Amino acid sequence: MDPPAEVNPARERYALLIVALAPVIPQLLGSAFNIWYNAAVIEPMLTLPALKQRFFATIIIYNTLVFPIGIWLWVKRIRYFAPTFRHLCRGSIIDPKSLTQARRRLIHLPWFAAAICGGAWFLCIPVFLGSLMQVELSLDTRLLWHLPVSFCISGFISITHSIFLVELATHWGLFPIFFRDVRADLIPGVVTLSLRGRGILWAISASLCPIGSLLLLSFAPKAPGTNAAWFAVFVGTIGIAFGLCTALMISWLVAKPIDQLRAAADAVSRGKFDVDVPVARADEFGLLLGEFNNMIRGLKDKEKLRQTFGLHVGERAAEQILARDPGLSGVEEEITVMFVDIRSFTARAGVLRPAETVEMLNDFFRVAVRAVEEEHGGMVNKYLGDGFMAVFGAGDSQSYNAENAVAAGRDILLAVEELNRNLAAGGREPLRIGIGIHSGPAIVGSIGSPQRLEFTAIGDTVNIASRVEGLTKTVGKPLLITGAVRDRLQDWSSLEELPPQQVRGVRDSLLVFAPQRKI
């Protein structure tokens, strides 16, 4: 078991007591209604002194015998949770089977309370009618109507409010402890009160009890000494009060998880994936909150994967890949391709320690990648040992990709000059690089096998760009562009035209140009 989280002292001290007292108020409400009903309606019908004596004797005996049994059953069930509750608060190890059984019983606790309340109240109907019939076999038919009505209404009031109050008490005091590291909605073999069921109970408490009693009373024989109008007003007022109380309890049970979901969804929409909604519920909200947390974790993992993916293939490449069909696919696009290579790096690496070689490469790639991706919107597609291939305009063929590529090439040369000054200060040889740029159509997309894909560009445009980079050695210029690139530039004034060059794989001679420091 994980180490215990900080436990609210008030919860640890009073949780079991509050849960134990939760059904008391509903019992008092049901009893108050029943006492008033008996005094106003039932007692005037007991015309014989013997019936009255038997009725009140039955009340005393029944309350003396039955209700203590109900209290004993309820307290025994609450005491059952006490050892497990204390162990969980302390972080002690508990037998998993026993803990699962305790969790299951905790989820069923509202039903247990309803069963005790229902049994105690509805058992009154046969007990009281049977007791009165022992005095007078043929009871007044009005008693056969009003006595069951009295106990049924009182029972429904007690049952519905007990369920809601026990739910509220357990959700506050016990669920955060018992379900600290597990989802309550995933406990096997439980039956929970659904949102639809809560609506039915609210209807029973707010509508069925008062309206049903009024309907029954309208058909029942009129009891002597009662004012039907005032009685209807009283019953309606009781119904409204109970309905408001029940609605308030339902709002606490329903509105809170909705508010939590809304706050979490708002945080996620702003890119915050570190939210976690408490899932101490066993009903539909538990499932909803739990799956919402799973969704957030999935989004967080995907965001982490996207960021990690971007570090390996480049942020622009990652965005392009994620925006496309993840399968094998490619589209033809007008792009500009750049190849960059460090001259004589193999011989240089032979005289350097491996750590120095890696450090030098990382320094070069850091400034070169920044010039390509951060400053000019290109995409470093792949590293080629001591060089790399970059693509401009992939997914955005309307951009000035040729202009951006040439500007990036100039900035790389300037960055290398700064690196060389630092190398010279350390007594090391300067870096010499070659950059070749070509524009044209190419297939861009995910290429490879279903087991291993690579997002890249292929075609003659890529091959020619690689050949042009190789020409930088021949013509002695660090940066060369082709005629296709020149045709896409707005200003040719700073281009130095060089003699046409013959490159492998191209039938005609290739026009090449050497951009100067400024266009």
C-alpha cells in the first residue's frame, strides 16, 4: 500500500460519528409527521377507549422492541468499519480481501440504512392493524385507509432522506479514506444509486408523498375533527420543505463533481495536464471522473511523446507527422532542400577525444538548427553524421521557402564564423562547411515499412541538393544555390553566377550561384 496521504483531522475524528448520526434526522422527521398524523387523523377514529388504549400500548411496545433492534443493527454496521478506518488512516497493511469487502459494504451502506428504515416503518402497518383487530375484529374502514397512509408517508420520508444523508456523510468522511488509492466505481459486485434513481427518490420525497397522501385522503372517508383545507395546506407545506431539502442534498451530490469536471476541463483547454479530479464515487460520476482522469493522463502522455518525438525528429517534423495520416503516405510538394556538411571532419575527429568531437558537433548543430528552424521556419529532417538535411516549405508550399533557405544558409555561415573565433581562441582549427540548396518538387511524407517509418522528402530535388553541396568543394564556395532557387528569389543582385556545373544524375549542366553576404 502507498504511504498514507495527509488525513484531515476532523475527518479522522468525526467521520464515523457523522455517518452513524446521518439517519437520525430523517427518522425524527418521519416520526414528527407520523405523530401529527396520528393525533389529527387516527386518534379521532379510535372511538372505543379500548382501541385507544391498545393503539398507544402498541406504540410503546413497538418502539421499545423494534427501533432498538434497528439502532443495534446500524451501530453494529458502523462499528464494523472502525478498525479498517483506523488502519487506513495510519497507513497500515490490510488484507486485500477484507479491504475489498469493507469497501463493498461501504458503498452499500445507504441501502443498508434504507432497509432498516423501511423495515421498521412498513412493519408498523400489519403490526398495528393486527393489534387493533384483536380488540375489534371489524375495524372502521377509515382506519384501513389512514393508518397505512400514515406509516407509508413517514416511511418514504425517512427512507429517501436517510439514503441521501448517508451518501453525503460517507462521501465526506469515509470514501476519501477507503478509496484513496482505488476507484470506487471499479469495486466488483456493488449496486449503486444511479442519477436516475436519485431523481426517482427526489420525486417520491417531493411529489409522491404529499400528492399521494392528498389523493388518498380525498378518496378516504373524512375523519372527524379535521379541517380538510388546512390539512391540505399542511401536507403541501411539508412536501415543499422536503422537496427543497432533497433537492439541496442532490445538488451537493451532483453539482460538486460537475464543478470539478468543469474546472479540470478548463485547465486542460489551457494546456495544463497536471490536474487530477478526485474519484471517490461509486456511481456514474465515479466512472465519468475516473475516465476523465484517464483521458487527461493519455493527453499528458501524448504531449510528452510529442515533445520527446519533436526532440528526435524536429518540432516541425513532429507537427507535420502528427497532422498527417500515421500510415505510409506521401504527397508531392514544391519545397526547397538544403544539405549542410562539415569539411574534413572525419580526419579532424581522428585527432580529438570523443568528448571533444561530440562537443564540437553539438555546438555546430545548435547554431545551425536554430538558424534553420527557429529563425527561418525550416525543418531539419535528418542528421547525416557531420551534417544534416533541411527542408523548407513542407506543408506550406505558398511560403517563401527559397528566400528562407538562402537566408538560413547565410546565417549558418555567420554562426560558423563566430564558432571559429571561439575555436581559434582555444587554439583549435576552424570549421569549414559546405551548403547546397535546390528547389523543386519532391515527395514528402512517412516513408518506410509499417514497422519503421521515417518522415522525409525523396526525389530528384533532394538528390540535386546533395550534389550541389558536394560542388562547394569543387568551386571553392561555402554556399551554392541552383537556378531553380534563384528563380524563386525576389532579388538576384547579390548572387554571383558561376560556370555551369555537371553533376551526376542530371543530363544538362546545372546553373549554380554563390550568394554573397547580403541580397
